Amino acid sequence: ETGVTQTPRHLVMGMTNKKSLKCEQHLGHNAMYWYKQSAKKPLELMFVYSLEERVENNSVPSRFSPECPNSSHLFLHLHTLQPEDSALYLCASSQGVGSGALRDTQYFGPGTRLTVL
Amino acid sequence: KNEVEQSPQNLTAQEGEFITINCSYSVGISALHWLQQHPGGGIVSLFMLSSGKKKHGRLIATINIQEKHSSLHITASHPRDSAVYICAVISSGSARQLTFGSGTQLTVLP
């Protein structure tokens, strides 16, 4: 359960705030992921980092900005969010590299429950 | 229209029953994942399949690439199996995408 940690677990922010979500993996993996899970909607893959390669879902608005300073840490910087961005944001990691990492078993963090007022 | 459809959306079973959850997809895929999500949000990866069948404990996953269909079976179900089960496919081709189904809410009653 402590393989992938996320902080904070809960976050309430106004539309004009800037905040960051943090994810850390202690599994020695090479790939990390951000997912969004809105109520009544399927999981959506937002971003994938694998070593130096970033794979981005084209439908992610620019108010979400990922940062991966090294293979163990992943951030999601948030600014000028909308109420419809309220959701559970999940981080995951996996062993593989490049686009092949999607085939690997992913290990998920507990998520950050974000509420945008 | 979802590229990944799961059925049923909700399933209630009695403890001990054999359970089947289905996943159909409309795109060519290179692999398929089954995931389990417990109340509170925690997600566990159960299987990755590209062909055939895999078994882990009481869980069995099968895939038929030609028919674009996968099933997740739970034998001797138990209340602790109550969770949302999610199917996800990795599209084939140069632009790999991971697309999720809406999930099946399983409740196993004692």
C-alpha cells in the first residue's frame, strides 16, 4: 500500500488558486501516470511519463501542467481550474519504458479528492 | 459512444456464486487490463491480457481478440470481492491510447 503515495489526500480550492498535487513511487519504476476519475464517468488517462518521454492526452486542458523531475516523483500543477475539474486524481507507476509501459501492471496511489469551488 | 463497453453495469450476487463480467471493445487493441477499485478509490491491477486466458486464485480472465471481447470470472464469490471492476484497452498502432470502460459495480451478499 505504501508503494505509491499521493499528497494531499483531499484538496479544496477556488477557481483562482494555484495548487500542486504530488505523487511519489518507491518501487523503482520507470513510468508514472496521472488519471482523472469524475463522478459517473470512466477513468481518463491524462499524462504518462516514461524516463525522458512524455505522452499527453490531447484533451487535457492547459490549466493542468505535469512535471516529472525524476523517475520517482510526479507533480500535477493546477491553476484557474473550473468546478467541472472536481474529481479524484490518481497517480500510478509501472516498470516499463516508452509506449510499451502501458502494457505493464500499474500500481496506483490512493488518489487526491479535489473539489473546485 | 464508448469504445469500451462493460456489462452488466451493476451486479448483485450471493456469496459462493460464480460471477461473470463482460467487456466489449470496438477498436483494434494490443492488450487489455482488468482492474479492481474498492470504495474509497484504491485501484488494484488484476490482469493484463493480449491473448488466451489467465488465472489468479479465484479470478479468471479470458480474451477473444477476433470477437473483441473479454470476460472476468470470479469463482466462489465472497463479500470481500465487492468492488468496481474496470476493463481498459490499449489501442494498437503507432498512437497507443489507454481507454477505460465505465466499470461494473459488484456487490456480493453474505
